[in-house]
Amino acid sequence: MYQLSMGLAYFRANTHLKSSTFELFFRKPPFGGEFCVFAGLDQVMSHLANFGFTESQLQYIRELLPEADDGFINYLRNLSCSSLTVTSALPGSLVFPRVPLITVSGPLGLCQLLETTLLTLINYPTLIATNATRFRLAAGPSPTLLEFGLRRAQGPDGGCSASKYAILGGFDGTSNVTAGWIERGLKVSGTMAHSYVMSFRGWEGYGGAEDFATEVREVRDVKWPGTNEGELRAFVEYAQCFPKGFLALVDTYDTMGGVYNFCSVAVAMGRKGLKPVGVRLDSGDLAYLSRECRRVFNEFKASYPALEFWDGLQIVVSNDINEEVLVALGKQEHCITAYGIGTNLVTCQAQPALGCVYKLVEVEGEPRIKLSQDIEKVLIPGRKRCYRLIGSDGSPLLDLMIMEDEAPPTPGTRILARHPFEEQKRCFVTPTSVVPLTTVVWKDGAPQIPYPTVEDGRRRREEEVEKCREDHLRTHNPTPYKVSVSHGLYKFLHKIWLEEAPVVELS
Amino acid sequence: MYQLSMGLAYFRANTHLKSSTFELFFRKPPFGGEFCVFAGLDQVMSHLANFGFTESQLQYIRELLPEADDGFINYLRNLSCSSLTVTSALPGSLVFPRVPLITVSGPLGLCQLLETTLLTLINYPTLIATNATRFRLAAGPSPTLLEFGLRRAQGPDGGCSASKYAILGGFDGTSNVTAGWIERGLKVSGTMAHSYVMSFRGWEGYGGAEDFATEVREVRDVKWPGTNEGELRAFVEYAQCFPKGFLALVDTYDTMGGVYNFCSVAVAMGRKGLKPVGVRLDSGDLAYLSRECRRVFNEFKASYPALEFWDGLQIVVSNDINEEVLVALGKQEHCITAYGIGTNLVTCQAQPALGCVYKLVEVEGEPRIKLSQDIEKVLIPGRKRCYRLIGSDGSPLLDLMIMEDEAPPTPGTRILARHPFEEQKRCFVTPTSVVPLTTVVWKDGAPQIPYPTVEDGRRRREEEVEKCREDHLRTHNPTPYKVSVSHGLYKFLHKIWLEEAPVVELS
């Protein structure tokens, strides 16, 4: 409603067509870290392409804004994003505070109307991709990470965004079928839950293969005759239904009993030439229980050495896993091969919102500044260009913002880079290479790059994480990454600041 | 994917048509409180009415589940919710741990398929309605509460759900136009943001009424000639565009300068018989600045006593407000009349997920139990009926669950109510009245109640909060509210528990 009210006020003041530039950026990285992984550009590009108001929406806007006349409604009716130029970071990029992620240039009224939508479409995807990247860094490269969060997500499309951008951030798959249906190519997986196991009691009405069931029971009776019979039946049914996908949830009644039930079914499968997948633990001390699982697998391996799958069985764990749990598990001995992570990933428990803002920095070529008593909230005025300066070892040294008419930094040339606000923080830097941080993604009413896919983003994130110094990425107390301005931009910022800031008169 | 995998396994085991009952409930209230405000039933009813798979979805399911044969796909193709009976709490009800919010009875396979969707459609709406209710309790009944969170929401539909269920929980309006467009009747409001103010510099190109601008500047020059000229121009333009809706954002450059600019415009408006609305503060010490605003309003009132609006001017504040800030402001002197609350409301910063679960409690009339080493996670088996027992002063005494074949509690009759797990926690209770906690909302393929509106929920919440003892609702250390089982259900639960729990053999 803010954007529509302001849109009308611009229209009335006849400033709606003035050329303007807005920047979308964040001030503080989430989760106590130093970085974000940029995501959501695909949604933004799709919004730019489809932007417009239907007649029914225009009618509703008339009701909300009785001050709106036919002229304004007609203006909205004919509005499209053909007059915008949008530059952006690319999905999967490591991005840092205050550097514009998206820059929107075009008529003031139109640029203003996009504010809330662009923020919504970037804030959550970037937050999720960043969270997933941190989970991946905490878990290390080997384990499989599966996103299980739809049931606790903040709305169904929140859940679908979470699935997609968690995979961009380094997860391997999701249990969310709708996400996979919308975004083909996402790996979708899921096995059984407690209700499935609980739905069976004993063998009454069993209609599966009798010899298979008999064999399973015989194996079980040798090893641990007291296991839950309904659970054993549930596993036998599931194994016959999914001969290539038998992953058993073992903690409905008693975890170790469940593991013996699983192994009994596994033996009978193995004798038919089938390969079971493994077990899932959803409660208890996961490190300890995973070791116990492995111990039982080894016990069965000793008894049934002809079956070759024992060492390869998966031990999937779930139950309120977050970054801290992953870090803690990393310090313990465990035999976990995969994690199912839901609530804490998708709702970003540690910080459920990213604070991207969308700020006007220039009107008709004139820079704009917003002041604040909180220095971090002062805006760096004017349109800028942004570069990542790379050192001789290939890792980024710092990000540099310059004014649009300044000469870009060049490899091998020494320049002064300054903290935007703190006078004494400055350094000389001689980059080995220089990478522009933004790309024109939308111009003349058309996308200027192919729509970014999840796979593109995933690959870029892997490359950038690989090149970045580890201490910038670490979970606790990461080394600050420098985001600097050129000496020219520094002087310009402070000149404008002095001009606009009122001098208080005390008496 | 879990639900589809299990659905196929049930189908293969030929148990998919067995009659079953699932309960949806939470174990622990969010935000350190004792209650939730139930919400989301409208979405659930709409899902039940529209449940089904398209051919393209069925094709995708075939790809995901190569084990699925034509029989299963046909089963899915013909599936509808006509065979279900669903009982539910009504939106806006105060609800407590372990009491079923929704009970779904019908064929096992179908009931299972609904799990994730029902959880998604209840968890977040109930979390938001609860959060909003807590914000309302912390703010007290008088101030206007506005939801401003779309830009930080976890996805666009998360944002729209937040707007709707925040209003159910006691907010007065939202800035989210799409939410209002989808759910007519929500009050939508919004004024100006910093970019609007920043877009103006001085008076060049001013095309509004000259006399109005001149008068504003004259008033301003008497009071505080040094205020920001671009801001003054922005206010003059806005006041002419919105003669009935002039609410000015005053902190773009200097808050008190902004207040003087607002008042100067207000005087000129008043002389034309118009009534300005007030100011918004978006930074700084909100309690202090609100008092300063009121002081300046009073100063202008002394100078321009003929204008009658000074006492009624609104002081709206925003900027990272959460429940704690509201509680803290309640203890200070301030002149705030309205709060704009975004991030912390819609993303539920204090706890971003509600942990509702959906559990199988009965198959073909036989109760099912899930055990756990964590007692709180043990399931209360079997289908039940639930009642709220009301005391002589009209406030709830406790919620009581009984087995389906037990006699319901009756007013004036003394009964024993027991804690489900802790033997020594029990009480006698003689209710003055007894209210069933659930209503049949879906049966024979059709809704059994009118679709619940936001207004219905809002009214019910108000009534129930009004009746509830304050100490159950308070922010810090609330008194636990008793959720009990009948003596019969207690004995039944513990009998089944003993039957299913394995006796460990130590050696």
C-alpha cells in the first residue's frame, strides 16, 4: 500500500517519470556470519516479465485509494517493465554487506512500485541459500543432506522456495514433491514415517510372499526374537513394495529392536539378490545410536558375510537438526551418512528474516542520501559500479564500490580502498584480477541472460565457496570481509552527508 | 514424498482402505507461553474440497515412484475427500497442548496423503495468530496495530497468510494489498516511505497550489526555518494528494525537523478545513521521540488553538518492534498511538515454527500408540472426545479428553481429571458448564459449517481471551493450563503403553 500511495503522490507531483536508481542490498549478514549466498533472481526476472495489473486489481486499487483518478489508473493499466534496466549479482554468488545485489534504473514511479515485491522475492531465497550453505559447511562435503521442512514452513510457497534454494545452497534433495514438480530436476526422496509402522499389528491379513516373511522371521528369531511384530510386518511389506528403496524408520517402538528388524529383512532381501538402502533414526542420541546401528550391521556382516551391502548401508538421521547440532556431531564419533533437516533449515530458526532494503540513490542523475543517527544506516549515495578484487592466490581480497564515472580498478594497479564510514580504515590493494559484481539481467523489456536455473546457482556457489578464504566462511567469529569504497566515492559520500545533515543549535 | 511412498505401500499391502483416525495437535505452545490461537481451518477446508491429482501430476508421480503401477495411479486419479469425516476446533479458539485440533477419520491411505499439507496449512496460520494475539496483549487494547511484514516474509504467500492471520489475532490492518485483494474486508493502509521523501529536493518543478506552499513555508519559517526543504516539499505534495490521509514519515533527515515540517503543513491544511492524520517515526528512541512529537504538537496547539486536530494526531512508530519492545514501552511514558510491525511479527522471530504433528491413533477401531524415550512424545492412543470444563466465574478450568465410548462430563457432576503421564497429578473438577472442543467441519464430501472468515475468528479470539484467566495468557511465566484425561483414558493409555513397551534384558 505504501508503494501505491507513493506512486499516486509521484504521479500527482508529476515526478513519476523522472529517471531514478534504486539499490537492493543488506546491511548485516545473517546467522552471525560474514556472507550471504545470493538467490531469487529467477523469481525477480519472472516478476519483471509478468508485471502488470488486471482490471479486477485496478478496480480494487480504486476502492483502496479513493484519491486515485482515471489518469492514475490508466497509468497503472499501461505500466510494464519495458523502461527498466536491471543489473544484478548472479545466483549462487557470495555477496557481502552494502554492495548492491540488484540495481533498478528507470522511471521513479515504476521503480518505487517494485519495492516490496523485489524484497520479498530476494530476502527469503537468499536467507535459505545462505542457511543451507552454512549447514553444508558444518556437515562437510560427504554426507547427504535432505530437506524435509514443508510441514513446518511459513506457508506452502515458503516451503517450495525452501526446497529449491536449499538445493542451490548445497542440499542434495527434498521430500517436497510439489517443489520437484514445479522445478523439474530437483531430486525428490522420502521413505516411511511412524504412522506407517504403527498401522500394522502382527501378520493378520498379510498378503505378500509367504516364503519371504517366513525367512525374515527366522533370521529375526535367531538374533532378537523380542522385536515388535507390527514393525517387522511393516518392514516386510515396504521391502516388497520398494525392493530398490528399502530405507526403514527404526525408532517407532524401540530403536535397537527396529535395527534388528531391519537387518532381518535385509538378509532375506540379500538372499534374493536385492540391496536394502539403510535405516533412519528420528529420536534419541543420534551419534551413539548411529554407532550402535553400525555395530549391529557389523554383527550381521559377520553372520552373513556373503551379503555385500553391509558396509554401504545408509544411516539417515533426523529430529530437530540445526547448524549447532551438525557442528557438535562433527566433533563426535558417529556413523551418520545422511541428514534429514526440516524446521531449522526452512524457517531459519537462528534468524528468520534477512534485512534486505531497497533504497533510492539517485534521481535525474542527482545523488540522494538518507541520514540516520545509526551510521550503519546512512546510505551511500549515487549510482555505483562494484568489483571484486582478487589476489594472487585466486581468493577475493575485497569488494570495491566506485562512482559511475570513475575509472574501474585494473589488474596490477595499486589503489586506495576505504571503509565507507570509518576514516582510519583504509588499505592499498593491488589486485591480480578484477571481476565485475553485477550483470545487466533485464533491459528493453527483455531478459538479458538465460533464466538462472538451480543447477547454475549450485555450481556458482560451489566455485565461489571453494575460492573464498575459509576464515570468512567459518561458523563462529569469522574474519570480516572488506567492503570498500574508492577514495573518490568516500569523499563524495562525506561531502553530501555534511551538506544534508542539520547542524543542531544548542542553547 | 513420504506420504506418496507410504500411500503406495498401503495400497500394495491392501491396507489403504482400512478405517483410520489421525489427530493433528501440538505438544508445546510457542513463545514460552501456555496457549495457541487456532487458525488455518479455512485453508484446510478449501484443500479438502479441491483435493485431487491432475494428469500431469500423476505423470510426475510415475517418474518419482517407478514402483507405482496403473492400479495405484488409478487409485490416486479417483481419490477425493468424500470418504472423510473431519472434526476441528474453530478458528480463533484458544487451544492447548495435546488436545487434537483436527481429527481426520477415513481410509488409511487417503488420511496419510493429507499429512504434510494439513500440517503446513495449520502450523503457520496458528503460529501467526498466536504471535499477533501476544503482541495485542502486550500492547493493550487501545493502540492501532498494523502489519507491515510482506517484504521480509518467508515467501509471498507466507506474507499474505501473515496479514490475514495477524488480523485474526488482533491486528487492525495490513500494508499488504494482495492480502486485501484475496481476502476482501481486511483493512489495508500505508503512507510514505523514505524514498518518497528523498526523491524531492527544494521546489524546482513544483506544480501544486502556490498559496498552499507559500503558507506552509511561512508557518515553518516562524517555527524552525532550518528544516529540510526537500522533505517539506514532499509533505506539501503528499498533503495535496491525500487531503484526508496525510500521515508523514518524519525521520528521513532529522526527526524533530520532520515534525516541524509536518506541523507547518498541518496548519496550512487546517486553515483549509482539512484534518491531517499524524506522523510516523521509523528510528531512534521511540518513547522519547513520541513524547517530543506530542510536545511539538502542543506547542503548535498553543500557537494555533483554532485548529482542533492537535490532540487527535496519531503518532505511529515502526522499526524492529517485537513483543519485548511492546512490553518495555508499556512500562515507559510515551505518546504512541499506533505500531507498524513487520519482520518480528510475520517471521515469528521468537520461534519461527509451530511443531504441530499429525499422528495415527486408531486403525479399524484398534488404538495405536507410538512410544518414545521422551515421555512428552508418547502418543495418547485411540479416538477421543474433548471438552472444555468451565467454572462458576465463566473461565475455563481445564480441557478434558475422554475415550469415545465414555460418558461426557456434565455440568454439576464431580469427576476425576488426571495428567496423562504423571500419576500424582490429578484433581476433582465440578464444571458449571461443559463445551465440546471440536465440531464436525467436513463430512460426506461437503463442508458442514460455513467457511470461517477472518472476522469470525477475530470475534471468537476476543471472546475466548476475554474469558480466560489472565495468568494463563501472560507473557512471562504464565500459569500452566491443565490438559487432562479421564480416569478411564488414563488407565487405557498406561495399559497399552505397558503392552507395547519392550522389557529390556540386562546381562
